[in-house]
Amino acid sequence: MRNTARWAATLGLTATAVCGPLAGASLASPATVPASLHAPSALVLTVGRGESAATTAPVRAVSLTCAPTASGTHPAADLACAELRGTGGDFDALTADAGVLCTREYAPVVVTVDGVWQGRRLSYERTFANECVKNAGSTSVFTF
């Protein structure tokens, strides 16, 4: 049942992030030139308490659209998109903030990312030891 809720949230937010910008396209005149020739980048990020996405329900979910412009429900969409562009959309290449000190408490937090990055399908999952380590795992992408 938990996976059903995660997939429903992910599917709903992905559909909104990907199809939402297309809703206004039908109102545009045929002579309108596309704003960008780049492939879309629209992601849904979730966070849950536990060791794996298969055994936890999402506690929070945000959408992040990076192309053609930064938008979505992510609290720092501009910074998160800039950070992802710097790694080419590679979530494993995100660097931790070296100035943050976290306790060694083990209270696992799992982050998932589903969607499209520059036209290619993306699915990512990572478990952090605790909330502090998650927030320090990147400058802005995982801080929501």
C-alpha cells in the first residue's frame, strides 16, 4: 500500500510538471516560436523516513522543472537547477557541504527522484543516515 501512495504521488506530480506547461500551448498562436529547443527537464523528488523507497511512504514531495526555465514547488528551484546543470543531472556527483557537522545518529531518510532530465528518463534513489546528512548532501537539491 505504501508503494501505491508513492507511485500515485510521483505520477501526479510528474504529470503536472511535464504536462502543466503544455496546457497553455494550445492557446498560443501557430506562429509562436518555441522558447527553447532543449529537451525538457522535469523531476519529482520525494523524501521518506526509512531505509528504502519500497518500504516507506513519502513524507514530502516537490516538483522541479529546469527547462525551459527553473520552476516547480521546490523551495529553491533556481539554485537546485543550477546545481544539477553543474553535474549534468548526475545526482551521485552532487557534493556535500563541507562546513556542516552532523550527528552520527542513525535515523535513515530515503530520497527518490523520478522524471526526465534533458529528454532522458531518470529514476534515482539514495538513503542518507539522517536528515542532517541529507540536507548536507547537496547545496540545494535535497533541501526541501
